[in-house]
Amino acid sequence: MVSQELLEILRCPADVRNGPNAGMLDLVKDAWLVCRDCGRKYPIKNDIPIMLIEEGDKYKSTPVEQLGAPA
């Protein structure tokens, strides 16, 4: 599981350059980090957030309610 301390410093790599509060992430279902700004969804696999923009793009159009366990 992602610690609260890590969650506070992680930012969406696609939005981080837009300012200090841009790209903040929310932990969803203990398995996803969802960007508050762009909606990219980054899976957490083996307790490691996969913070690649390409990975976040794969799930961008998937509603949060439909997210399952990361493959």
C-alpha cells in the first residue's frame, strides 16, 4: 500500500510542470492513483506506483467506479 507520506509528494508526471499544486493524486481502491487535474489513472502493482504517462493514458477514459485490480 502507498504510504500517506509518499502520496503527499507524488504528482502526475503529465501535470507536475503546471505548478506546485498541479497533478495531485488520490488513492482509489488501494490500487490506483488518480490525477485530480487530467484524470489519468496510474496502477499500483506490488506496492509500486507505475507513474509512466503512457500507463496513465491506458485507463484515462475508464470511470473510477469501473477500475478493477491492475493487470
